[in-house]
Amino acid sequence: HMRRDLVPLSIKGIAERFTAAHGADFNRPITPRWIGAQLRSRLSLVPIKSHGTFVIPETQADVITQLAERYGLDDGVDSAVDG
């Protein structure tokens, strides 16, 4: 699975970080389910369920790297992808 500092990159964790950064910009609750839907439909990422938690699999590392380059998000991407 995609890892950041040896911790799998979970959909819940992504939702928490997204809410902290952009939650005030939305008129709806930012839930892990909504984040998962956005990842699937807009970014073509396919989370998998591992030990009861949805995570981004390591097989998606190339996709994450390409998305980071496309959107200019270089900070911290290497640690999440290489983990």
C-alpha cells in the first residue's frame, strides 16, 4: 500500500488532511466516502480495503507521481510514494 512514514496512505487520513486544509470552502461535510468517490472519479485512483481500512495501493505509485507533477505538488510526494 502507499505509505507515508511507514503508515499506509488511508482514505480517512486523506479526508482529514483535506478537511483541515479546505473544509471551510465546501458547503457539505467532507467524509472519507466522498473523498474516495473523488479519487475514483476525478483522479482515476482505485483504493483497496486492507484490514478494514481503505488505502491507496502501492501499485498506484506511478499514477500519484504523475498527478503530483501535473498539479505541481512536489512537496512530500516522494515520501508518500517511496515509503
